Amino acid sequence: MYSSLVILGTVFGAAFLQISVAAAALGPLPPPPPQPEASAPPTQLAPTPAPVTPPPPGLVVPPGVVLPPSAYVENALDFTPYARTLAHIAACSPLGALPERFDPRVVENHCKLLATLQERWRQLWLTQAQPFLSRVVPHDLPPTVVYPFGGGDLLTALVTFPRANEITTLSLEPAGDPRTVDALTSLDLEPMLAEVREKVNHLFHYGHSKTIDMGKMAKSKLPGDLTYALVALEMNQFDPVAVRFFHVGAHGVPLYLTKDDLDPTGEPKLHRAAFANMEIEYEPRGGGPRRVFRHIAANLDDTHLKADPSVLRHLESKGQIAAITKAASYLLWWKEFSLIRNYLLKNMVWMISDSTGIPTEDAVASGFEQIPYGRFDGPFLGGGIRPTEVFRKLWAEKAQPLAFRFGYPDASNHDHLLITRRATK
């Protein structure tokens, strides 16, 4: 946990940073299931799809930099078969297949309950949010979206930016090892699927992933962020077509997990970091252009970004972006997060957030204007106070109506939302 943020205590929010959770999530894999349960052979890694022209999508390689072989997609291990099995079980995707050791009635019941939760989310949230977002999100934004402190919440990014062709979320939580699906026994199935519904329902109900939930999911036998992402893709009728894992090289270029990174048993040689960052290429069901989603497990405070600026180099290589954040524990208010805040102010052209977004004084100084919606009487959490009075005045003088929750409520449980955009001349 950030030493400077211990006063935050145990609070929920997708961005509340728990390094102990991340470390636990990256520990050894669960033991394989007993032999009597292994009624189906283990999933096999698939041949990598047709090579994608390097460098990786949306990235610019600095002049003079020679990339290692692991930077090229055709050398990457493809974990799509595991992801599709997980999507079939947990996200109710038509892709993949149910391993023979699992009771299909358990999955059928899960899918009925998950469909009920999704329909409730559509009725109570999406019917209000989608028309609003269609009206306020400009159609000419950059197609590249960056979502700091956004672990587990691909769903909101997909709904907010339906035209995006590249989405990157960042948080402390790791993506998770998809191969754990082969370690599940028949006795694991029902409680694991109940856990998925519980965590997803929190996202549906509150509009953000609860950090306690993310922590539990990270310790679960299922890969937390990957599972959330597969549910989000299925809800939007997207199919994963390539699933890879990577670490970020010194110049910001993804270096993919390859066969050379595995030991003779098939385990990663650098196990703790191997499944922290994931890349999913996905396509609209029925046809359409391929898109890219990446999740990066990273500590975004200044101490860590100064010690290892590779994540900043990666983000900077994207050029102009659209941005989103919410339920971010007000970390962008803090001086300890100046580097990620300055990155956003330099590279974003438009941002949507709750009150955990960019403070007004920083936004205005960088040529932005802010448009508030809903009502804000004070921060939901008591950790940061810097822009509170300015925000109160901003909402009191300029706020327009808002009919749905977007991230945190305010201190009085009011819904609110903030758009930060380049000021018009």
C-alpha cells in the first residue's frame, strides 16, 4: 500500500491500492485437480493467429530502438483457448466448451441468474446512461482510451466509448492466469460462479468495482480482471480472438510472454509478473474491425513511476487520447500522483469522471474547462480536500441534471459526473 495513503483505511473503490492483494494474486498457481476429476484433457495453447504487423497496435517505437523478438506478436503465446473456456463457464459465451467434469446444470443456472442481473442493470442504469453518453461524448474523439485506476471495469469503458479501437485500464490488480480454469474441480464450480455473480453485481449496482471484491477475486481460483473483462465483452457481443500476456519494456513497448519464458514444466520463469498484464484482441460478433484491450497492473504513484517510467513511456506512445476515471479514491487530487495527472493533462483531449477526476485548478491551468452534472456537496471519502470548495462552487453554479450513478456518490449520496475538455476559444 502506498505509505503516504494509509489514512485512507479500508475503503472500497476500483482504484484503492493494495499491494498485498496484488502480490498474493501473483503467487503460485493452485495445485492441479485430482486425477479422478480430469475427465477432459487440459486445455492446450493455440497456435498464434495470423501475425499482426509489429509494432503492437497503437504504439510508436522510439527511433533507433531495436526491439527484442518478444515484442512481436507472432512470437507470443496465445491463451485464447483458456479464455474461451472461462468465457463459456463464467460469462455464458457461446464460444468455448464446458469441460466434461463440470455439471452443465450448474452453468445453466448461473447463466440464468447472470442474465437476470444484466437485465436489471440495463433497465436501471443503461437506459439512463446510454442516451446521456451518446449526447455528451463527442463522436470525433481519439479512438484510444486510457482508464487509470480502472481495474475490472472494461464494461463502463465499452459503453462510454463505443467507437474506441484501443482501451487500456491500469490498476494494481493483476489480470490473472487463465490456465487456472484447468485447476478447477467439479466441487469448485458452483461457489466460483456465485462469486463471479456477486462481484459483477456490485459493478452493475454501484458502477465501479469494489477493491475488496477485486482483492477477493485476485485470491480466487479464477483470474479476476480477466473474468470481469470476458463478462464485459460478452455483454457487448464481442468475441475474444487473441489473448496474450506481456510486461512493459523500458521504452514502453509490450514484451509478450513467449515459449522461451517458460521452464521445462511449462511454468513461467518469472512467475510473479508473467500474468499481470494482458492483451485481448476482440471483434464484434457477426463481423467488424478487430480492437484491442489491455490491462496493466501498475502502481501509479510518483515514487513507482519515477523508479520505473516504462508505463509512462507506454502511455505516451499512444499520442492523443480520451480518458476516463471514477471511484479512484481521489488519488488524482494528491501530490503523490502528479506524474499520472500531468500525463493526462498533456495527452488527453477529453475526459469523463466523477469527482475523483482532475482538480479544477490543474485543468484550467492546462487549458481545459469543466462541465459538471448532478450534485456535489463534498467528497465521498475524506482523504483529499484540495479542490473540495472549488468543486462545490463549480457544481453549485453550473451543474446540469444527471439521472444515474457514475462512480462514487458525493458525501450526501448524490449522483454526479464531470466532463473535462479542451476549452473552446
